[in-house]
Amino acid sequence: MWIAAVHGTRDRLLSLLEAVPPVGRELDLAQVLRRIVETAVLLVESE
């Protein structure tokens, strides 16, 4: 059971790390904030 939790945490962390470079390349504040919110929603599995 705890292994599934570890895998879930790992997957969320990898998603976060994959989102960092595109955010750093964005120059438009609105797009940066949108990307941050979209990634956060994915990380917490919300809609």
C-alpha cells in the first residue's frame, strides 16, 4: 500500500520537474501563471 503512495508521489514530482523548463522559457506573465496553475491542478489531481 505504501509503495503505491511512493509511486504516486514520484510521478507528481516528475510532473513538476517537467513543468519547470517551459515555465522558465515563457515571457508572458499570464501564460506563466496559467502553466503554473495547470500543473498544480494536475499535481493535486483536481479539476
